[in-house]
Amino acid sequence: MGLPEVKADGAEALLARHPAPTKGARWAEEMREKAVASLRAMGAPVGRDEYWKYTDPRPLTADTAEAAVLKVDEAPVFGEVDRLKLVFVDGIFDPAQSDDLALSGVEIEHLSDALATDIHWAKDVFGVLEARGQDPVPRPMAALNTAVASVGVAIRVTGKAAKPISLRYLHENPTSDAVIHHVIKVEEGAEVTLLENGPAAARFNKCMEVEVADRATFHHVRAQGRDHERLAATHMFTRLGTESVFKSFTLTVNGVLTRNEAVIEFTGDDAQAHIAGASAGDGAFHHDDTVFITHDAVNCESRQVFKKVLRNGAKGAFQGKILVKAGAQKTDGYQISQGLMLDDDSQFLAKPELEIYADDVACSHGSTVGAVDEDALFYLTSRGVPRVDAQGMLVLAFIDEAIQEIEDAALADEIRERLGAWLERHRAV
Amino acid sequence: MMLEIKNLHVKLEEEDKVILKGVDLSVESGKVHAIMGPNGSGKSTLSYVLSGKDGYEVTEGSAALEGEDLLELEPEERAAAGLFLAFQYPVEIPGVGNMTFLRTALNGQRKARGEEELNAAQFLKLVRETAKSLKISDDMLKRPVNVGFSGGEKKRNEILQMAVLQPKMCIMDETDSGLDVDAMKLVADGVNALRDAGRGFLVITHYQRLLDHIKPDVVHIMADGRIVKTGGPELALEVEQNGYTDILAEVA
């Protein structure tokens, strides 16, 4: 069965639009060749694809990025956090704004340096987790990323990282088309917090592969940039060892198109993965969370919590799957996706999926869409809370279940403040 | 006059159902009025219409608080003007902290009245003192609004809000429902502590028993959307002994 022409041609167009990556060692070049072959085999995403029916991929696959101009002037998120800061401007590492690549408990290199080294730990991660995550659902933008990316970091965590590593993505060129790829390995018993923020580019393709070894901990908090017109397709591929802990939270406010995919695989027993997202959109906003969690080990817990607040025609999509393989007994899988509509013009599309081949598991999922609770609104206003404030309180309360997935209380509070400020700017009048 | 309701007619907005058919009622400052009546007589509707809940349409009549037209005001404006409704079924609001809620409410009212807002320390002191007398624990104060509260705790939380907000006119909608004797006494003590020459009360109840604890000055009987009989505290006793049937037969 041949690939439809539009998908095949689309794959070639995607490959053609990016310059060849900085040459790497033989293993890295082989991995890139595999990614090219894989992209050619699966083709570019089109609206007819099962996992693209809620999100039009054309702005992502078009030859050039639509111009996006940063209009928001706001103090950068995580600005007060003591962290190791690495800055990328339109997809290019900026040493002048970045700290030295040195942190106790961590080895950090540029991706291009890691890929150019003949014998390197990244060989077991780069393109490997991405390739594993291509089955059964193809993720062409991630294959593209592996094929063409030169920029990014390779982070190996060997102990308890002295402070969070912060990746900040700035956007200056109105039509930038950035590709960034990070590989991360958290070694046995090690622990790190990764922060990400910023709009990155007019169009941003980011792929992050994270190997969390036995008894290791990985915390991730991301605030996607407030640049209103930007496009982003991001992927996170994670493999979890025995008794490891993985927690990831993403805040998205604004952006005409954001597609965040997360592929998580449990390979060791007794591990835990929580992935959460809060998004708020006003007007031309499309936000898609696509999650695939594979339980292939015993007694692991996964939790997906996604909340979207939408108004003025904003659109939210959620596609979340839990796959429990035969033998993955005592799996505890939970999934909730909820849309809060602040008017009648917005849309929330959800597709929860469970596929279970083990008989001793507890999996639950729920998906709701609704308006602000009028009874609660009346209760608050009847006590003297002004209506707009009452609505704001209820919106924040709705989102809070997702924010509570952030382990660090100070980071969680900062996210709450950002959302509060967004609501303030986007108040219904 | 603290609260003055004249010839109030109300129907449901979404259907052509008339609930209140000409209510006349005045509550003086410093007095406690009770409204009793059978199910479906319109007691709760009256409390909702006065506090500004959506879904009702006033087709005729008026309601004023110290001469100010209530019906023109938004719920939060009515609260700032001094009206308070203790809910029959206080609403659970997950994710909104009890203290945050109460402070926002109090400062919202104070701001609307042009008064200075209370800072966190002043507010905490005020709430702690009041909470203690109502046996409301710090834990309850910290939890989300009414979430996980027992029926009695919810009602005590209503009285706490009332005591902190210090309204001029308190409407209590079946505050006794779902309370055991001890909880009812606690709630009644809270209400009695607020009785004051500058404050009016309208206590809506099915039963006489709450009125044993909160002694009313005036008792009204409501039936089919109207006040059909008004008397002193003895009227409540009459209801208790004979039910509503006799009274309704008498006024029919």
C-alpha cells in the first residue's frame, strides 16, 4: 500500500525546507538517516490522519512560517528562580545571555558536540526514544526534528542537580522557523528540575527525549510563550525505569497553534508519571495536547490532568491514550481532560482512549466541557465578590487541579500568578 | 424601614410559572421576622429574588433596602448595600479557599462602599475571633469553600460569613434544615449574638423548633405566593401544634 502522494510529497517538502544539520559521528548520522527514512515512510501529517483530525497541520507543514510578532511586554517567567539559564534566540543558542554549561551533579553539552563524539551516552537516547514513540501512532514532526536538528542540549544528570536547569526560548525574527532537540538522561538515583519558557520562534519544532533511570526523578515545568501568533509543535519522549518519578506541567496562554505531544513508556516497575497541562485561550487560539502512555511494567502509576479555558472562538483539543500491555498488572492509570467555555463560541474536542490487556488494573478517565458554574457564581457574588472577580476565582479554581501537579510550591504559585495576570488582561467586560 | 417588599409578583424566567403573587412584607431595623409556610409556598424564591439570583422575573411590585431599590442592583451590589442570604444549600466551590473567598467578599464590599480594605493580618484576626465562637477550626477555614463540610459545618460557615460581613439585613433560608439539636443551638447562638438595633432578620423556616432558639418578633405565614397571616410568636406555636391546614382553611 503506497503512501498518498500528498503525504509523500509533504515529507520531501519538510525535509527540503531545513538546512542539513551539522555533521555528527557515524552513529548520529545513522540515526538521522533512520529518521529521514521513517519520515518518508509515514509521510507528512494531513488533516485526514486520525491523530490530526482536530488540528490542521498545514500551518506547521507549510513551506514558510507565517510572520509572528511579539506584542506582549511582560517580565519573563521563572525570572526570580535561582537556576542555570540557557538561552536560545530563534532556535540559535546565545552564549552571551546564557550561563556557563556547568552545574554540580550535571553534565551539559551542546547537542552538536554530543552528536559529534564517537562514544557518547547520547547514543542510547538520541533518536532512540523518538523512534520507539512512532509506533503505533506516527509523529512525523518529531521524525523531521531528529532528521534535521543541530541545536539543543545534551544533559546527563549524575547526582542531585544543584539547581534547576532553565531553557529560555526567545523570539526576535518575525519569520523564524526553529528546530531544537534536547536529549536528557537522568542516571540512577539522580534528580533534576527542568524549566522551559518563551515563544521560541514564529514556528517552533521542539523534540525532547528523556531517559529516567531507576529511582531517578525528573521534574519539568514549562510555560509556553505568550507570543500570540506563534506556532509550535513539541514532542516529549520519555522512558521510565524502576521506581522512577516523572512530573511534567505545561502552561500555554496564547499562540495560534500549539500541538504538544507526550509519549511516555514505563519499562521498570513501581514508577510514577504525572503529566499535566493548563491552557487559556482568547480568540485565534488552538491548543492540542496529544498524550500516549504505555504501561509495560508492574505497579506503575500514570496521571494525566489537562484543563483548558477558552473564549472568543478559541479551540482546545485533547487526545489521551493509556495502553496497558499484557502483564502490566497493578497499573493505576488516571486521565482527566476538561474544557471551561467562557462563551458559546469556543470549542473543546476530546478523545480519551484506553486499551488494556492486563486484568488487574485500575484505569479511569473523564472528560467534561462546561460553562462557569452559575450556582457558584451566584454564591460568590451574593457575598459581595464582584462578578468579574468571582469568575476569575472560579476559572483559577478550575485550572488548579492541573497546577497542583507541580511539585515545587513556589513554581506552582508563579504559574498561578501568571494565569491570574492573563485573566486580568482578558477579562470579560 | 430596613426591608420593604410591596406587592411583589415573580415568575420563572424560563417557564410561565408564577411563584410570588403579591408579597407585602416589611422588616424594621432591630426586629426578627419569621416566615413559615408549607413546601412550595414561595419562601425560598422570595429569598433568591431579594438577593438577585438569575432565573426569576419580577412582573410587579418592589423591594427596597433602607429605601434603596434592591431589584435594580446586581447581587454583589446588594451585598455591599448590606443584604445577606444564608443559603439553605451552601454551594461547594472546589479550588477556592474559604479564607480567600471571605476576604475577597469583605474587601469587595468595603471597596464598593468607599471604605478602606482590610489587610491580611487585620482580616485574619477578625475571622479567627469569630470562628472560635462558632467552633470553626483552622482546618475548616483553610479548606476550599464548603468542600467536604458536613451539613452542620456548612451552616456554621454561613453564620461565620454573616458575622464577618456584618450585613444590615439577614435573610436565613431554612438554616435549621439538616441540623441536629446541638448544631442548631450553635447556629442560633451565632445569630442571636448578631441581633442588634441596627440590623433586621428574616428567618425562613418550616418548623417552630428554630424559633425556640431565635425568638422572632413577628411571624408570617406564607402560602401560594402570598403572606396569608401575620402575628406574634404564638403563631409559630399554633403551626407547630395544628399544622398549616387549619390556618390555611381559615384564610381561604
